[in-house]
Amino acid sequence: MVHRDAAGTEREARSLLADSEANIAIVTGTAPKVLVDGTVLFVAQSALRRGGSFPAGAEAEILFNPELSTAGTVSDTNHQGLPDRSWRRGRRWRAWDPDGTPTDDEVVGLEDAAIVAEIIATEQAGS
């Protein structure tokens, strides 16, 4: 979805992101900016990779998660790792590492995300 407002302000653009009505806002004018919602990791990473297509002189600013931090990584493994952070998927094991850094080839599906959310909830309830 594209929303254009030639009279729009940076404040209004920030409000669109804060209200989850946009993932990226481009503010034009004398000091162009590209505002990116950092909580939508895929969109934020894609936007930063395409920085060359930003308006000339535009500065990118990541809002709401400027470090683009994640909830760890999920990876395939041939063996069960930590019992509380591993599960079977077909013939292989999947493991969640809360301190891991995602790679570009990491594929995490909805099932993995749901399992990790349950692991996090269980760990938080136990602490």
C-alpha cells in the first residue's frame, strides 16, 4: 500500500509508523529522510539493502528497534541440543539460540515462530 501526502510532515510520517499504519515513510523536502519501523525486521533489512534507491541525500532512520535486534536464531541440527530449546521437524532437530545472530539463509516458518514463542513464555513463567 502506498499513501502519498505532498503536504505531509515528518511528525505525521512518524505517527503512521507508530500506529502501525506504515512500515516505511519517506519524507521529502530540504532534508529528506527515510523512516523505517525496525520492529518489522524483514522490511527494515530489505529497505536498508536498497538504500541506493532512496531519494538523493536521504538519511535512513530506524525507529522502534534501531539495533534490529531479534529474538535469536532457529537452526537445523543433527542432534538434540538443549532439551528445553530443541524440537523435531521430520528427521531433523531444530534448535533455538536466544543469543544467536540470524543469517540471510536462515528460514524460520510460522511453526518455528510459534514454538519459540511457547519456549519464551515457558522460560518467563519459570523465572
